[in-house]
Amino acid sequence: MSSKLKPCPYLEKCYRKNPIHFGEFSHPHLDNIYKMGMDPKTSKYNIPTELTSNSDIILQQIKLLEKLFPKDASNPRKKEENTQGPSTSQTNQQLKADKNKPCDKRSKSPQPTSSTARQASDDSNLAKKQKITRNIKDYIPVVVEKGQMANKLEAAAPYNFFLTAITDAKATHNEPLTVTMQEILDESLGIIESSVQINFMVDIGWLLGHYYFAGILNTPLLVLYGDDTPELLSIDKHKPQVTAIKIKMPTPFATSHSKVMLLGYKDGSMRVVVSTANLYEDDWHNRTQGIWISPLCSAMSEEADTASGESPTNFRQDLMLYLVEYKCAKLQPWIARIRKCDFSAINVFFIGSVPGGHREGPRGHPWGHPRVASLLQKHCAPVDEKIPVVCQSSSIGSLGVNVQAWIQHDFLNSLRRDGMPLGIRQLPPFKMIYPSYSNVSRSHDGMLGGGCLPYSKNTNDKQPWLKTYLQQWSSKLRHRSRAMPHIKSYTRYNLEDRSVYWFILTSANLSKAAWGCYNKNVNISPCLRIANYEVGVLFLPKFVIGEDTFPLGAPRDGIPPFPLPYDVPLTPYGTDDKPFLMDYLHM
């Protein structure tokens, strides 16, 4: 609370509750409220009328100021308590208060470790901040034993598919297929010497906090981000190891939405992580997120042919082609590194979307839903036309006036493909898992749990037909029914013979912008228009387990069942159910 502190770039809209942030940036509106003290009649702080819409957040922030800047500095015991930072329970309460801004559009907290980069206004405050940074549980709600992730990843074979830990669901904390960010950075997987984080939302403070606790804070980090983030514009001035580049999009409504990590290890090897989570606190708190972690891709010898080391799925080539689309010079060393690493152990296909107009080439369509179609047509076992395509995402785009307009004409027409000719086969049924109002109201964070579900009333009103196809969110077996899904997944499975034909984990929501839409001009060759950058992985049984289908629900001949993130059979919406809409948070 010194006049020497730099003003917070978000001013009255600041939603941060990071202790270090308040020793780093000034907030005049909070300072004024705190200085005025509590009203003796109500024993509460008086919040100005123009700020009452954010009163819950402001009160949480004031509580934090009380601990960091106590007025009664003469009380040694109180002062000592204040150097400890917020407790884990307080941190959890603060996190719950931070759910009233839409997902992918929420402000983000600066770096927990930035006290080392800027001289604080007095030595006592600096000492406080340094002490806070040493307590990992003040920043990370779920902390697991270090050094065990390599064993966990080995045990997760052949799928390597995890869900993130849920803070308020303790049953998830030690599950074999649950992962935390600290585990992804764990030394047992390799000693990280440099990394790339490609994501939409990046809270550099949260991210560097994790790097700090993983012991890699000073390693080179390249961040490619999509959302406007003031802290990243000049991050290199006080964090020279960080290079942050805002991805320029060709149209105002396009989004750089991919979520990928490239982790380079000291021995020259590397690893790829495909995620559905943004890089900020809330997305790793009480939300269901999916994570795929690649096997170790070791460095090949200098004499090795660059054509060797490719996976049977051509993952390496497709990843490099995708990275080239960013036209970013800083990625060139990474593309060169990928070319020299052995990706042969990777058993999934890379599924990407890049902005622009795309036509079919020698390898078929390279991006979007037509890319999935070409792979399914080549490699998927025959699927009965009655088996539905099950979609699940955290938002829904404008899909047209009826189910035929884009869902059937474009999307299902691609995802229904298999190794048999289409002929006169019918389109499969379509099912869409999306949280209902009831799902969200019963979530760990109540209605605020819907903060990661930015489906709007305006869009929903234009497609009332969609409700017929909607299914509830339920994940009792994975202990995540109350953890609202930010994960995105697409699959076909047969409950009768307990089999899964294929599964996609991706950043792509169910939308034309993410998956692509064909032009409707019959006089020109078909052109697929894509707006977003997206990344996912396709699991096909032939390449993962050498069979036609994955087992569902129980092992088959020693092969573990595919770990679907939700319960089956699905539960359709009832007559009185309605999808959760972002507008409910502002009513």
C-alpha cells in the first residue's frame, strides 16, 4: 500500500487475490475502503455504490490487505501471523469468489514470484513476500508427492489420458488418472531446460509460480497467447527468460484457442502435452479438464535420417506443419528440435485447426472435421449407423436453423466415417453433453461454477431445436459430477458390446469457428473455412492397442478400459431442464 507501487492495469476491475500482486501493484479503490475502516454500526466495510457489483471480490481482497498490511503493526503475534500468507482454506474460498466472470474472458493474476524482479517499498514487505512464495500450499490447493509422475505416466499406458485434480473433490487427489500442473513439470519426467506454452488465457503469475515450485523458474519460456493480457506486453523487462507473443488473428471473431505445451529436457529429449485448460488458477481448480501427455521423445543422433523417428500416426509431421502455420520465428528452433526427436512411441493422431480457407490436398484435408473424416475412413473399424456420435464441450456455437444445417451436413457427415463405403447408409444419431442449469446449481461452486460455460442466451434462442439432443453432465465414476466440464471430447461407443470406436480430446468446442464450415457455393470447389487455432488428439484403437475397438467399462484381455470422462449411459434433459447460459451469472 505504498505510493511507489505501480498501479494495477485492471484498476477497479481487478479480480486478483494473489498475495504477491498486492505487494506489487497499487489499488486506490481498495486502499480507500481499507483506510476508512469498518462501519462501527454494521461492522462491515462500506463499498461505494459504483463498485457494489463486485462487492464479494472486493471484500475478499480487503481481507487479504488486512493480512498483508495490518494496521496494528505493534502486535508481534498478529504481525507474525500476517507473514504467513493466506491459508489453503482461505485460498479456496477466494477462488470460489472468482467465478463470476465468463470463462476465457477473466482477468488474471500476475506472477507470484515477481517480488524478486522489483524492489519493494520497504524491507519488511519484501521479507513477507519472499516468505509467502516458499509455501507451496498458499498457491497450489492440491499438492502431491514429487518424483512420482514418471511411474504414474507409465501406469496410464496405453492411453496417457488424464483429468485434472478437483480441489473440492478429495477423491480425485490421488487417483491414478488425475494429474496436477506440478506433476506435468515433475523432474521424474525429465529435467526441463526450456519450454513453450501455447494457450488462450495465460496468467503469467500463476504459471511462473508453478515454474518456481518446480525449480525451473529461470529456464527459457516462450508463451504464445490469444487473450489480451497487459502483463505479458512487457514481461521480458523484468523476466528476461520469458518471451511472450500475442497471436494475431485474421478476423475479430477468431480465437487462438489451442492449449499445448512443448517441454524440452536437458538431454535433448522432449515431450508434448495437449490440454483443454487455460493457464490460470480457476481452470485447474474445480473444473473437469483433459490432459494427454506424450511418451518421451528422445533426441536422435546427428547421423540419423530425419525421416526416421516418425510415429505410425505421422504425429511429428502434423505437429510441425501446425507450428509452421503460426509464422513465428521464435518457434523455428522448436520445429528443428521436433524434427530431430524420435516420436515413434506416440500412438495418437494430431488433430489441428488453423485459420483460413482450406482445400483438399494430396493428403486429404489437413485441418478441422474433414481431417478427422479422412483418418476415420482409413483406419476406423466399421460402425453400425445406429451408434450415435457423442459430442461434449464447454461452449456451443451458432449451429444454424436446424440440425441439418451444419451438424448433419458438415460435422456428422465427417465423424460418421469408417472403413466401409458410405453408400446409402443413414446419418448416425447426434447427442450433445452440455451442463444443465440444474447441473451447475449443484456444482462445487454453485451457480458461479458456470463461469467456464460461455454459451449465451442470444445463441441458444436461435437454435431451440438443440434441446432435443442435449444430455446432462454426470461423472460419478470419476468423482466429477460437481466439477463443471471445460474439457471437450467427441466419441462413438457401443454400450451393448462395451466398446469404444474412437475418441477425440481437443480444445475445440462444438462450433463452426473451431471445426470449420464448407462454403455453400456449388459452382466452386469445396472450401473449408476455419476461424480458430485448435489442437486435439485422436485415439484410434488400431494404433493404440492393435484392435478394432477399445474396451469400455472393464478390462478386455488385459487391456484397460478407455477412461471416458463422463458416465454412460447418458442422461437426456428432462422436460423442465434447460442448458446453463452465461447470462444467468449477470441476472
